Amino acid sequence: MTQSGRIVDLQEDTNQVFYPVVATIIGAIAFAGFWFTYFAPIINNSYPPAGAALHVHGWSFFLWYLLFPAQAWLIWRRRFSLHKVLGKISVLLVVLMSLTGILVLSVRVDEAVRNGEPRIWLMYGPLILSNLILFISFYSAAIWMAACKRIEAHKRLIVVASAIALGAGFFRLILFLSGFHPLSLPIGVLACSLFILAGIVHDWVTRGSIHATYLIGLVAMLAVEVSLLPQVSEANVDWVNQWLEAIGEQMGFLYDPEPTVEF
């Protein structure tokens, strides 16, 4: 191989390692957030009783973020066959995480509407729902792009999806480090846009242009989630809460929330 050929290979390797490195950082934040607020209390036997749906949601969420960096490193190592097999498992985890997440969220909002508290669910339930729906949308788009062999779009959409859903872990990490504040949750959710911005910078530096998926992801995330902040639009929040209350009222028999479990 010529010297110029080795340089090109080194540059390509450096460009591609961006994805597993970012995936590892995202996964580490998710693990840290859930470790301090969920896993450590369970190990220490200090976590209060909670319904099965909450635990299924928590574990499927965590396992997806464990699988995410593993998948990225497998691609970097060119282990494509194993990557595809684990990709099918990731779909199952997303289904479990999404269904149980909507169940727990809607029941908690319904409970808050009936009792007038906890207010946190009435304030930020719609924001949490938008976070989950955006994740499902971009993850589904990523899977579709992979099926269509549009790998450049696929890997960027996965970064967007993982960054958006990381809000749940980021918020918990902020909650542990600085205590609760009414803005802790929106800060934790919106701060995840930094990973999309990192992808934009990476594209600009390595390609001289920005892939449209990053721009679409960033605009969609900010437009949807900011519009559901109670500080921005109480009308939007109330409207979404009405839908969540209706779902929770019908599905409440599947999940009996414990009053001591907030998140």
C-alpha cells in the first residue's frame, strides 16, 4: 500500500470511530443516570415497590443503551452479521420500552389529574411523551434506511434517536448531582441536542457539508419539545394531558403506580 493510501485509510478510520465513541458516551450517561436513581437503590434494597411495567420500561431502556454502543463498535470492527442479529433484538427492546413507557406515563398523568398532584407529571408529562414519540419516529426511520441500504442516513438517524431519548437518563443524572429543580427535566431533555450538534460539526469537518438527517432531527427535537414546555405554552401542555389522561383512564388496570415512585 502506498503512503497516500495509508493516509486515506487512517482518515477514514478516524472518521468512522466518531460513531462508536459518541455512542459510548451516550450509553455511559444513560447508565450513570439510571445507576444513581434506579439500579443502585435496587441493589441497596432502598427502591420503593413499583409495578412490573415500570421495571420492564427501565430495563428495556437500559439494555437498549447497552446495545447501542456495542452495535456501533461492531460496525467499526466490520462485524456486520452480528450487528444485524443484535439489531433485531434492539427492535424488541424499543417496542417494550415504548409500550411500557406510554403506559406508565399516561397512568401517572391520569392520577395527577384526579388528585391534583404530583404536579410534575402535569407540567412535564407531555414533554416526556414528545421525547418518546420523537425517539420512536427517528429510530423507525433509521431501521427503514438500513433496510433500504442507505447506511449514511441510518447511522446518523440512530445518533439522533439515541440523543433524543437520552433525556430520561440525562435528567436523572442532573437530578442526582444537583437535586430537583422545576427546570431540571427540560434542561436534561434539551441538553441532549448537544450530541446532534456534535454530529453536525463532525459532518462539516469531515465532509464539508451537513447531512440532512441531523438538521431535521435538531429542528424537530427543539420545535416539538420546546412547544410542550409549560413555560412556553400551557395550552399545548393541557391539550396533550387530556389525551394522556384518557389513555391512562382506560389502561390503568395494567399498572398500579406507587405514590413514592416519581421517576
